[in-house]
Amino acid sequence: MSDSLKRTPLHAFHTDHNARLVPFAGWEMPVQYTSILQEHRAVREAAGLFDVSHMGEVRVHGSGARAFLNKLVTNNVEKLQVGKAIYTVMCYEDGGVVDDLIIYQVGDEEYFLCVNAANVSKDVEWITGQAVGFDCLIDDVSEDFGQLALQGPKAMEIFKLASGQDLSSLKRFHFIQGSFMETNAIVSRTGYTGEDGVEIYLPAGEAARVANRILEIGKDHGLQLVGLGARDSLRLEAGYPLYGHEISAQIDPLTGGLGWVVKFQKATDFVGRTALQKRLDEGLDRKVVFFRLEDRRIAREGTEIIDEDGNPCGKVLSGTQSPMLGRPIGSACVSTQALKDKIPLLVEIRKTRIPLEIAQPPLHKV
């Protein structure tokens, strides 16, 4: 493993638990501890604990922070209040996506942003550049935080046993700041698996101690450690986008199925609004969809989508095996005309043409 890779505060924890570590977005991260199938099923049926400390954290604060963020992102920051979070994207002027992120309002004039690990430097540079003229400060505080995700139908029960605090009444996309398990933390009812649970932001130096405590309490309730392999299959089953796949600088949020976070009606202008409104008015020429395959072969990223005559209609963006279905699933960017005409769509894998079943997420709930 390269010495240049970054390590999370849980690196020793991972090696102690026999994780298979791989390079990911400049980090040395656990891809699995036992098997992706076993870890995936644990999250769907009981609970899983993830180290997501590689994600970036950015603090935006000052009297102009709210107005600035409302210009920066497509969702409506005016809807936020202390203790509430929103999912959103920030766009370039041409409508392409810089990144998707969650914004937490942690104070009257203070916000906490969680951004993708691979994009931290790019995002901080972009955010800082856009803040000119606003009375606010931008701080990259990623090094200060560890982040754990506890997800699954038993996640809230395990969190209560580990912390002594019952957050079952906490609404989705709300959070609490305070003392949890003898450390200061932000605990939010958010996640990336399609299951109930929490994400815990805490001081980097406390991450391993808290992870060990949750694991010790949770093991009798089916809790397993989960690596990046199952994180990806879980998010794809749930139909959640991954930056660089379903959204990117080339795939705008409308095309990517995230029109619900683009608030054209909000009073404040936002970066990319003109370009996105133009695309909406003219009609999208392609759209991201999710699919299942009646086959054992997986349609990998880049596989061409074709019609029955072999004409190209799009490309696969993500593909994997659904552990819950035992079938391949994926996402693709497809011509809207082909979707409108409802022509049969196929993928060709090793000279075999396989019908594509367009499906609404969650894909594992047939």
C-alpha cells in the first residue's frame, strides 16, 4: 500500500478487525471485513457500522453565511433552522455538478457541510471562490473529525444501548449536538444505505473508542463492521447517486434525477440556475434510470445500452450484484426519446444481449 495514502483515525481499528484495505479516493480504506454479501445483508436485516471518516467537513460561518449558501447550492437554505439538515448539490455555471453534500445548521450564523472524500480540495477551493463579497468564513475542518455511520433496522436500538440516549423520535434529516458516549458529537438521522440509522461526527481522537463501544454493545444484536464494498451495493439498491457516476460535471442534477433538490422557485438566485432552467425549458435529452437484469452477468460502468437493432441509447453508470435479489442491478444514462417510446433496451455482455428492466428504487424491493 502506498505511503502517500491518507489514513482515517480508525486505521488501527481496521487492521485489528482484519479488514481488507484498498486505495480509495486517496485514502487507505476497508473494502470488507468478512464478505460484501454478509456485510450487506447485516445492514438490511440488523445493523452495520461504517467508518466514513474520509468524508470532508467544511465550516461556513458569519453573518452572511446563510445568504452565501443559498447562492452556492440549488436547495433552499432558507428552510433550515438549528438542528435541521438538507441534502443538496452545488453546480457550476453550466449546470454540471461540483458535488453533492449535506448542510447542517449548527448555529444562528454557522453551518457544517459534509462533502465527498474525493472532492474535498476541489470543493473548498470552489466554495471559497464563490464566497467573495459575502460576510462569511470558510474553514476546512476535515482533519478534526472522525465520522461513523450506524445503519440498519436495529441501528437506533444499538445506539440507545451504547449511548444511553434514545433518539428514536429524532426526525429524518434532523440532528442533535451534545455529549454522546463521553465525547462531544453531532448525531444526525441521515445515512446512505436506505435503512434507518444515524451518522456520528465526533473528534478524530475519539473515533476508535466510540467505534469499539458500539461494536461491543451491538454484536449481540447482529451488528457487523461494513466496508466500502457493501456501502456501494447498499446505496445502489437504494437508488442513491454517487458523485462521478449518477451525477458529475457532465451530468446535471435534472438529468441525474435530483430535480427535487433544485428549487427554481426560491427567491435567491443560485449558481447554475440559468443553465438548468434552459435545459428544463428545452427538455432533457437523456435521463438517469435504474435497472435490474434477468441474468447472472453484471453490466459494468461504461457498458453501452442498445435497442433491438443495436443502435446506441445510453451507457451504464454503475453496476453490481444485488445481494438481496441475487441479480445484477445498476444505473444508466439513457436517451429520453427511447424512454418515451418505451422501446426494449438491452445490454450486450460477452456477445449475449440481455434485456434491461427499468425499475424504480429501492431496487431490492420487487
